[in-house]
Amino acid sequence: MKRIPLEIRIGDLLKSRNMKLVMAESCTGGLVGNLITNIPGSSDYYLGSVTAYAYEAKEALLGVKHETLLAHGAVSRLTVLEMASGVRRSLAGGFPLESIIGVSISGIAGPGGGLPEKPVGTIWFGMSTPEGDYAWRKQFHGDRVQNKRSAARFALTLVIYYLLGRLPPETL
């Protein structure tokens, strides 16, 4: 049996539930948006994304609080939660918020930038939905490109889990 790519499954699920998706990407640099928009007709369910790499962009474009970034850094639970809810509000485009899922990614792709408490490959994911906001921490062990690809695939998987009503437990 042939496996259906994640980005196609997401489109089918979003359309069947009359939902829209928006992304806030940092360390993946727009990779998730690229995967989704490779699918013809994705404009039916994908509203867009913000690639906010620098602190200043996260604050100005996504509404991440300066205090959050100073106290917890860009690679943190609170930051991805603020990114996800911020992109959900900013890219709603007139659609009701109840129909929009906001997903965010921020991490350390490598090869540098790691810290003892946040080693290379640490990636945080946030999701803002009509039911609430959620966050997960994953540790990937590849090189920079592999970590970015793994993070993008995991973000797509989280959206599918949400749409199927099977979100994994949050990472606190």
C-alpha cells in the first residue's frame, strides 16, 4: 500500500473539516510552507506563513513579548506558544479564528548555537487552536539540514494528529 505524503493528508483533513492552517517558522526557514505549497490547490486551506528568525521579527510580526524572549529565549515553550497564537491572529485574513490552526517552530538546527540545557537539535513546536494552545519539545540528532527536515515533518504530523483528535501529550 502506497503511503500518502503528510502534506497531502493535511490538505484532505483540513478541507474535510473546513479548517485553515497558518505557520510561524524560525529554524525551518519556511520549509513547512514550502512542503504544503508544493501541493496544487493548497490555497484552499493554507493561508500563509511568517518566517521570523530574529528576536525583532518575532516581536514585530508575531507579537512575541520582549520579556518572554529575554527570560526564556527563542527556543522555549513560551516563545512557540506566543508565536503560534500570534500568527493565528495576524494571518486570519477575515476567516473566523475558530477555523484556523496556528503552528510554530523554533529551535537550534546546528551545527553551532547549542547550550547544555538546549543542545543542537532541540526544537520547540507550538500550536494554537480553537480548543487551546499546546507545545512540544523534540530532540533531533542529525546535521542542520536533517534537523530542519525532521522538524518540518514533525510539525506536519502534529497537525494531522490534531485533526484526527489524537494530539500527543504536551511537553512542559
